[in-house]
Amino acid sequence: MILNARICFDRVVTTTVIAISIASAPLLGQTPELVQESQLPRIFFDCEGQTCRLTNEVRIQIPWVTWVRDQSDADLHVITTSTSTGSGGVVMQVDYIGLGSFSEYSDQMEFFASPTDTSREWTDSGTHTIALGLARFADIGGYRGIVSLIGSDSNENLATERVVSREEVEDPWNLWVFRLDTNGNFDGESSRKTLRTSGSFNASRVTPTWKHNFRVSANSNRIEQKLAQGSFEDTRVDWSVTQYSAYALTNHWSVGTRFESRRMQKYNQKIRFELTPAIEYSVFPYPEATRRAFTFSYLIGPAYRQYFEESIWGFTEETRWEQAAEIEFSQRQTWGDASIEAKASHFLHDIDRHNVSLSANADIRITRGLNLNLRGNVSWVDDQIWLPARGISDEEALLDLQAQATDYRYGFDIGLSFQFGSIFNNVVNNRFRGTEGFGGRGR
């Protein structure tokens, strides 16, 4: 008990000292622009599970370091992990491990989140905890005049100016990031077999003014199903090539283009080419998008389709121009999270061929421990020009291999959660971490 109390006291004192040092006049009297980039500590952020939610937030709220993508380029490796507490909350552990000339440095901090905390509260507190540890490293490592307060008026302006660009660092990859994924699945029983394989390649590059993403993917799905009379076999191979580019005109306006080419047998499209320019307006400045967003988008462009089978309108191929408008509003506040999105599109040759959809999500704190969860969506569909003229078979309908004609789609989820009991949330017990799964072993 005495040892634990002493440890807690030491942590309080350390945190207080760091907080005072952050708020001191000499630190706030300097800004990152007055410090050479080579003098800023390079940090590699390594997250796990839900702690990855902090990835974007720490980059925005902690602009007085240089965030790098690879461990070998860093002065400090920051590892975040989380474990559930006995009351259903989360304890996040942050380990600070020095690299290179700082290899002897090691530090650790912890942050406890109550099970009734909202996502905004969790993110703010977690980011603050990480910042305190980085401030301590900066002080011990000899970095002077770079720390600024999270949430201060001056720091809000620095967040937009401290996004890393190619001019700030020497990067042989020119800020491009690449990823390869592959997956295979095989399962079955005496009357059924399924084989699924997929693979993808993704390349992306993000700078303060440009955002690019290129993706190629393919997947194969084979089904063998024994029926009362005979058997059913089906093999489908689909692929897609997509490319997105966006350019920041101002803090409120962006323009972009999207190219898309796909093969989708479920939607009777042997090949589709689509080129769509777009423009977007954000009511709130883009740097605030992690807290709240209110955007309006407009898209227009041609789409070429070649069908596997003749469509209901008697075409085997066609090119149609389409236009669409989208409105999205979302925010994360202390009372919870909420978002609403509305989309509308139609073909220029026939305005009656349209699609209108509305979706909304909300996680609302009603009172301490009581939360209301809402999910809903509805869409009115009259743009399925690609439907096959022959219709679909019973097997295709039951196995969801071919899309069917519909006038509308909808879905709604509602739920309540209530938690009460001990308010103490500091005890962690890692024994039998999979206990909650004991009851689900048999089927």
C-alpha cells in the first residue's frame, strides 16, 4: 500500500512538473517555425487495437515533433497498447523507447479511461498523455524551445502548418506508401465447399495540398453445393482498379477526380470505366475534421458499361453520364458522436433513373452510464439499368450471387447500454483474458 501510494505520488509530481514546464513562458515563446527541422525529435507511433484511433489526433495536436513512418528513421519509438479493466473501462499504456543516440532512454505512462467516457473524451485524454511523455523526452533529450500547449490558440494555427511535406524531410520514397494484401479461405462439409481468394495492391501519397490513392484488387469465389436433385457449382472472378486524387484549394475548398474500372458479375457488368471530376466545400476548416465536419460535394462524369447479358433496356453495352450531390455532417463531442449523410444521383439522359439515400448514426450519452445507440439508413432505388433481362435463378437468389430489382432498401438498429457499480477503474487483471468466450465453444 505504501509503495503504491509512493508511486502514485511520484507520478502526480512528475506530471505536475511536466505540465508546468509546458506552460512556461520560454517554451510558449518559441514556435516550430523558429526551430530547424533537423532539431525536432523524430517520433515513430506504433499503435494496437483501439489506440490506433489516436493516430491522426496526435499528428494534429502535437505539431512540435516530426512523425516518421519507419522505426529506423526515429529518435523515439512510441508504443501504445490497451487492456480492459475490471469495470469495463480501458487502461492505455504508452512506452517510450529511445533509438540511435537515445538508445538508453526508456519511459512509460498510463492513462485510465472510464467505461462511460465518450470517444471525444477518450481521444483528448489519450493524446494529452502521449504529449506529456513526449515533452519529458524533449526536455531530457536536449530539445529546447519546441513544446507548445495542446489546445492553445497558438497551437491550433500551428497544426495546419506542421503537416510534414516533402520539403521538410529527405525522403527517397517521396512520401509514397505502398501496401500488398492477400487472403485465402477454404471451408466446407459433406454437402458444400467454398473457396475464396483475394489480393490487392495499394499506393498512396499525402501532402498538405495533394492526396493520391491508387488501388488494384481481385477476388475469386467458388461454390459447390449439393442439392436434392443434382448439384450447383459457380465460380466468379471480379477485379477493380481505382484512382483518386484531391487538391486543396483553400481551407474550405477542394477539387478532385476519381477513375474507376471494375468487373462485377453480381451486377451484370463485365467491365465498367468511370471518370468523375468532383468539387467539395467544407463549412469548417479541414484541419478541424477530426472533431467536426460539414461538407457538400458535387460529382459529374461519364460511365461506360459492358454487360455479361443483355440488360432490361436491351443493351449489351452503353455509355451514360451521371451526376451526384452529397452532404455529410458529423461531430464528436462530450455528449457523444453523431453523423448524418445524404446522397442523390441520377443519369443525365433520364432524370427518372435516380438513387436517393439517407443514413444517420448516433451514440448519445443520456446520463451517467446510460447510452443510446442509433443506426439507420434508407434509399430509394431506380437506377439499376444493368439488371439482366432474363431475371435470376432461384440458386442465384438464395446464394446472393446476382443482384435483384428493388425499389428501396432500408435498415435500422437501436440499442441501450447501462452500466453501474464501482466508480474505481484502476484495477487490471490479465488472467484468463479469453474468459468471455468460454460459453461460445459449442455450436
